[in-house]
Amino acid sequence: MAEAALFERENELRLIMDATPALISYINTDFRYLRVNATYEHWFNISADQIAGKKAQDIIGKEAW
């Protein structure tokens, strides 16, 4: 029951993130990506799977960082 509720919340979060026309990402304390939204994928023309685990400055560029 708790797993199903968690899965449902995860799906809701994904829908909200992907519907937002702003760049949204979650990074860890090492500044590595944990999650990005669809806008992030479109903006940088790279899939979320390719972004996950990479350092933020490697994706957005040193100038933007």
C-alpha cells in the first residue's frame, strides 16, 4: 500500500515537472543531477538518462555555472 502511494506521488511529481515550461532539476551535494524535467531535455537537446549523474557545470557550461 505504501509503495503504491509513493509510486503515485512520483508520477504526479513527474507530470508537474514536465508540464512546467521552466528548467527544473534536482542535484545532489556534489552538484550531480538526480532528475531533470522535459523542458531541460529539450533546452539542452539531451535525454534525462544522459544527464543523470553528470555534474551540472558539464551540462550547462562553465560560463553559466
